[in-house]
Amino acid sequence: MTHPLLIIGAGLAGWTTAREFRKLDTQTPILLVTADSGDFYAKPSLSNALVQKRGPAQLVSTLAAKMSESLQVTLLAHTRVTALHPLTRSISTSQGDFSYSQLVLATGAQPIRVPVAGDAATQVLSINSLDDFAVFHARLTQPKPDGTLARVLIMGAGLIGCEFANDLAASGYPVTVVDPSEAPMAALLPPDASHQLRDALGALGVNWHWGATVKAVHLASPDAGAALQVELSNGLQVPADLVLSAIGLRADIRLAQAAGLVCERGVQVDACLQTSAPHIFSLGDSAQYGPGRWDAEAAPGSLPRQATGGRTLPYVMPIMSAAKALAATLAGQRTEVVFGLMPVAIKTPSLPIVVAPPAPATPGQWLHAEPGLWQFNDAQGLRRGFVLTGTQTPRRGEQSKLVAA
């Protein structure tokens, strides 16, 4: 009996790995296990669906049954994986145990949640999946007694928070954003570009509260005009009908950790996307991509060693590159993934932005080369990244060629 290639997770990483593998191997059975329906949708579309007037059902591009049929995949939907067993090459799930020949962890990431006090703290929402968006959408569009649109308070002015703020405000919803920094996407953009985005979203109607966090969420009095009263760390009280937490994501490493795999910020993988356990691989938001190969000569009973370093890459283009390389490895041709420059288009139509950030902790500085163009030079004067805003964004190809390899 041939044990299947087993994939955990039906997001972009899981389905793309299955698709790329099928291009190389049409015979090996594939078993895909997912806690949701398995329907395929573009996760980035969650943060700009409202202005496009698309609800949860309209965001599904391909139903799970069609995906399974076209890729010859056996799908276990609405099934939770409870444990990995590397020594026996098997997993335990809510539907029983299953063996594998090779295992791919495409478990994604989980929203970071910070403690919030108050009698309505449990009403704080996060959006990291289509199911999450369905809950948010239902509450957002529920008619209010006074006929006004729901007021939304967003915790976090990072990339996702700003994309949702733009989408909500452009759709007519009153939006407030709370962040401990002094400007939006402060960790990703040079200060001048960040201030441009602040002003553009402000002109759209977004209200900002800088240098503050959400301390508590309380139920409001019936005559307050909003369902909730949000208490900020600076003492201000802000009315809201929904509170959306968008303070970041953390790789979902729970299964890997419990199975004894090496994990840091994500599931540690080598250049061929293998984890510290033979026959187990990872990619996507759950993975921490490292250089080199695992040390096959590690002492018996000890964990294999790997070159230090590595990074998480929670974007679409790295997933596509990783899935193609991993499929080749799974099909028998061990292949290292190579990540080229991958600019990110940020979905803030009030100020279109393309950013190619330098690698984390790269010494250097941002230079404002011309209106709408910033370039990051390292300590040796080499170009390591860039930011384009507004009408400059079509120059991404030109600027990409100037970044040092």
C-alpha cells in the first residue's frame, strides 16, 4: 500500500503545493486535511472586499469539491489534527489516525491577541480566514436601530489594519484606528511615506489615536448610539459597534512544537523546506525559512543542527516560490528554494503603495530620492529596498532592477 503525501492546511500554501506536485507526479495519492471547508479563496481579498461589494460567498473562487476533483486530492474537511507522530509517520485527527509517506505543514498563522479588560472583551474580533470574515461581515451589516452604519475601531495601524481601515472608510463606515506608534506602518515604511498614508486615510475619514492601546471594551448604555465603549490607555473613551484586532500574526507552530520539531518564530526549515524531522516539510505563514541543510550527522538522540538565521515571509509571492520548489523535492528532485526580490503591493487605494523592504536588521537608511520614491541603502551604499507611493507605483519593475542581488 502506498501511503499518501499528506498536507495539513487548505490555504494558499496547501493547495498550491498540491497543484505543483500534481504537475510532477500524477500517481501518488494526496490527502489534504483542513479544519475549515477547504474552499479556495484569496486571503488578501478579505481586506478589500467591502468596497467591491463582495460578501463571504463571493470571495470563494473555487469550491473544495472542484479543487479536490481537478487535483485528484482526497479532502478531509472540518477535521482537526490533534498530533503528529514523526517516528511512525502518522497523524492523529478528529476523524482517526492516518499514515503518510511525506508530510507538509501548511498550518498558517494565528492572530496575535493581547489581553483586554471589560465586560465586552470577548466581542473583539480578528480576521484571518473566510470564516472570520463571515462573522465580521454579518455583524458589520446588521442594521442599527437608528439607521446609521456601524462604527468600527481597529486595534493596530500595520499593513492589515490600514487595508481594513481604507476598505471600511471608503465604504462609508466610521473608522477609528488605535496604535502605540506615531504613524501607520511605522515598522515597514520610511517616516515621510508613513505620514503620507496617515494623511490620505485621514482625508478619507479615518480617525487616528497614536501613542495609545486598547485597555478595555465595555458594553455601552442603550442611549449611547453605539454598542460598545472602548477605553484607551490614555484615558479616552471611544464609542464603537465593532472592535477589530489587527495587531499582527504569529506562525501556528503548536503541532510542530508538540511533536518535538525545532521551532523559533516559525517551524524551522532548511533551504529545501525540510523541518528537523525527516519526511516532514513546512512552508507559508507557519514556516521560518533558513539557509543550508540539516546536519545529518547529529548525535543519536539529539536534534539535528542547522545554519543560524532564517525569516518568516507572510506574503503571497514567497508562498508561490516555496510551493514550486517543495513540489520538486517531494517528487524526488531535492530543490532549494530561492527567494528573489518580492515587492508587496499594499491595498490602500487612498494612497497606493509598493514596498520592497530590506531584510530585517539590515544596517542602512532610507533616502527620499524624489516625490513618491524612497530607496534604502545599506552601510556599503548598496540598494537593498524601495518604497513607491501614488503615481510612482508602476515603477516597481524599474526599481527592482536597481536592488543589489
